[in-house]
Amino acid sequence: MSSSLFSTDQLQTDSQVPLGDLDSGVLATLSHGGVVRHPSWSVQWWIGAEDRWHRPDVEPSTRQRWLKATPVVESVIKIPSGSAVCTTAVARRGGSEFPGVLSEVRNDSPIPVGCARVLASSGAMLADERGLFFEGEQVVSVTRGQLRFAGAESLDALAEMLAKEELSTEPVARRGGVVAVVAPLPHTATAAALVHPVGGGTNAILDRAALPTSDQIVAGWQRHVQAVGRVLPDDPRDSDQVSLATAFTLIEASAEADTAAVANSLEALCRIGAWPAHSYRCAELLTELRNRQRLNGSFEGENPLGSTVAAISAMSAAWSAGISYESGATLVGPIAAAHHWSSKKRRFAELAAVPHAAATFLAAAGTLEDLGQPEVASTLVATAQSLRVRNG
């Protein structure tokens, strides 16, 4: 992920924010204006003010920011009488194994407005009193009653329908295009919706009381990030960047990714001090990584040499992060075997082109020294020196 995503508390218009929690990994992405994007569909919110319908994804006034340096995003649009605010974060209903994306729209104007939830896709869609459905599965659950429904071939066509108040009191179904549920939103009221990127819809109206509040989600992320033993910069703005980067490192670490990504996630978690506060996540990644080592010492991957060097680096980082001596000792064989395979003469030229290979072997040598294997460590030092000579 680009570090520019965290360079300010205001998100840029081209930002793509990964949405997830500690256990789910990335569920979907959030783009400008609070649009939740899934590979098969997207969901957005619109506001019907006294002048017209406002679309946050294209409104010039739309602003987005992080809430208290956590993966909770606030989107704000200006309307003639004030503003409307949407807060987006991943949440779980009590007792549900399925995480969802909580989208709460608040009317910060002195007059009632309309709030539309809009589903766009190329598949079969339905809008009814429970929310929005894609291919028979509920992808948006809503709480508010007095709903009206609409459907059109495009977002622009839907905007024209809403402007003309061409809404139905009956559910609307169509294949391709867009469908919407529309509800009144009184002054200071909040309308909640739960988006379901990975299933978990109950085919019922959303029970808001079963979900945490946005403040609770923010507080939870602050606890997770503060548990990581990292050194924060003196400048509060830099500190916020570190906090956000830490949170997204926790979100994006996935044991289901390719080998290089698993290794990179493990190393990143270890480098930011996530072990021991999030030791279960680090241990899961380390176990998965070791399971991907072949009998010849290499690691699975599209680029086996690159994956193997990344795995060596990640295993060394795990030792540096403070795993027990007993756990560290189990890494000696995998590191030695990976080095033996990767440093063979016939692939040395390819190895020399792998970024940071020499530094990786030197770090791994230090790990092996710590674990009482000086002779094996010396072979890694020799390889690192040869790489540096070759690369000048």
C-alpha cells in the first residue's frame, strides 16, 4: 500500500482504502465519497436535499478524513442547509462470524433530507424493505422504514428518476444497472446500513443495536494499535501516520496470500513490534510460511527464488521480534535449507538480482549465531559477501 495514503488526515480523491478487521483481512475497498467496492458490485450513498440529489462520489465539496488515526473513514458533503456525514468502518453483529461494512449517514442540517443506498452491478439485483440484494444474496441491510425503491440502467439515469420523484412503493428488481432504497432522514438523525462483502446477510431488517457504535470501533482500533510496541515520532502528524500504517499492516496480513506476501506481512508485523501483542496473527503467518517450504529447501511461489529470500528474511524477523528460543530453534533447519537451495552456483546470477538478498543473508546469519549455529551462519555470511562483490 502506498504510504501517501497516510500522509495527511484528509484522503485524496483517488484513494482506495482497504476495508477489513484483524480477523477478516481485506473485505472490500472504499473509494472517494464513501463508495464501498466489491469485485462484483458497488454500494454508495446519496443525499436528497432541498435543491437536488447530491452524489458524494462526484460532488466537488466532498471531503474524507480518518477518524483519530484509525481505519474509520468520515465522508462529508455540503448541502445548502448544512452537511451530511457518512462514517464507514468494518464491524460485526453480535454473535455473527461474518464481518460487514457499517455505513452510517447523519443529517447535520436543520431540515429533513432523503437518503438513498445505491447498488450498481451487472447482475440480478433487488431493492426491498430489507435492503439491497445481488444474485439472491443480501448485500446491504438497512434499518429505516418508510422506504421507497427505484431502478435504472445507470447512475445518471437513477439521478434523473430521483429528481423527478419517480419512486415505487413496491420492491424493484432488474438485471444490470442500479437499484436503490430511499428513506427520509430527519434533522440530526442517523441512518445505518451494513454492507455484506463476504455474506452474512440475514434477509431481514438490520438490528442496529447488535452492532458497535463508530466511537466503539475507533476505540477498539486505538487499543489494537497502542498494544504494538513501536516507537512513535515526536510530531503528532507523523505519529498518526505510523498508527494508520500499523493498523493497515494488521488488516492486510493474510495467510491466504501468495508466499512472498505472507512473508512480507509477517516481517512487517515483526518489525512494527506486533509480537507479542498480536502473537496469534504472527504465529499463524509463520506456520503457513513454513508449510510452503518444499523438500529441496525452496519456497512455493510464482518466483521461487524471490519467495525463498523473502521467507528467510521473515523468519529472521520473527526471531528478532522476540519469539522463544525453542520456537527460534525450529527455524534453523528451514533457514539453512532455504539458503542452501538459493545459493547454488547455477542460480547465483539470478540471486544477485534479488533486492536486498545480501542483507537478508547477513541478518539470517545473525539469527543462526544467536541460536548457536556459528558454522551454518558463516556460510550465509560468505554468500552475502560474494553477492556484494558481484554487485559492486
